Amino acid sequence: MFVHCVYFWLKPGITAEEEKQFLAGAQALTKISSVKHGWVGKPADTDRAVIDRTYSYGLVIVLDDEAGHEAYQVDPIHDAFREMHDLWTGVKIYDFQ
């Protein structure tokens, strides 16, 4: 199992339509053929000192293995999503096996 977790900080002032485009692009990532499971969402309403809720959206992708992750990284859907980079000010990625 390979888990790919990505956190996005959207630019302040993007339009509702731009946010909708971002969300559609992020959701499309969960449909890449090597992806076994995928979720996209906003931070939960949990509130404890150890929880970082500063991000705008989180993406979690589960793949079979590192080879699946490599295929995901070069998929045209992923390439198209990266072209939306002007919608976010920051991104943080955590991968684990």
C-alpha cells in the first residue's frame, strides 16, 4: 500500500468558479487508473492544539505500491491538474507506505 496525502492552500480572492474548477480537478485525480481509493475535502471542524486546519483542501490517494504512485505522477490527468498551480499559494505532500 502507498498513501499519497496532499494539502493545498488556495489563493485568497479566487472566485467561486475557480474554486469549483480546482475541486473538479482534484476529484479527477481520484479517477486515475492506478488509484485504488481517493478522497478530497476541506478541513474537518475538529479543534485541538495538534490539528493543523490552515489548509483549504486535502487530497488522499491510496495506491497499491510505489509503481502505482509513479504511474499516477505521469498520468495526463495529473499533468492537467498541475497546470492549475496558479490557484494555490502552497502545497504540502506526505507519502507513506
